[in-house]
Amino acid sequence: MASIATIGYEGSNVQNFLDALKAADVELLVDVRAVASSRRPGFSKTRLAENARSIGVDYLHLRGLGTPAEGRAAARAGHHAEMQAVFAEHLATEQAQTELHALAELVRAGRRVCLLCFEADPAHCHRTLVADALRELVPATVTDLRPDREDD
């Protein structure tokens, strides 16, 4: 059975984030943010890819598995059920399904994949919905990584 990890970088710093990836033996960090930019230093697409490569982890951005703008707005407002409904509708689109199936092939090939988004709590993040959809295609266990917070 395959193993999939998820991680959110909210409240963490780059070193703690990378330490969590290393400890979990992640091989491929899959960014499932619609917009791969961040106000947190080191977590925007180019810099994040460089940081991941520095510890031997590949990086892949699958924008089609990101939450549409209205879903991100609902999540920021704390309306998690609304975000989930928006994302469920988005996940049925051709682009999202194409990227989900491509991701499933990577998992089937034996890559130790970790899904990345911002939120620290996987219950409030669409990456859990992506992982659930992925598990419908590939039998897998899911582990939610929780990097140390910056203030810990």
C-alpha cells in the first residue's frame, strides 16, 4: 500500500518545515496551492522548490488541484464547509481530474509524495480532500505532517 503525506506551513519556518519532510522520507513535494506565492519567506514557488531540492526532495506544482478564489475566501473567513463545497465542485473539472490522475501515477510508481498547502490544520485545508480523492484511485495511507511552529 502506498503512503501519502500532507503538510501545511502555517506558523512554521523553512528549517522546521524541511526537517519534517526529511523525517518523513518525502521524495516529492506536491504544491496544491492555486497560487504558489506566500508572504512567508521561503514558501513561494521558486524558493520553495530550491529549499526542497537542498534536502533531496523534488518539487511539483499542480495548480489545477488548488482551491478556486471563492473557496480561498471562504476558508479565510472560517467557512470551512463552504470551502469544501467549492473545492468539491472544482475537483470535478477536467483540469483537476487530469492532475489528480497524473498524481496517482506518481504514487503508483512508488514515489513518497507529500501534498503541500498553507493551513496548519489538515481538517481546514483542501489538501485533505485531495488526499481523499487520491486514495480513491490508489490504495494508500495518509499521514499529516506537522512541522514545529516558529514560536515553539
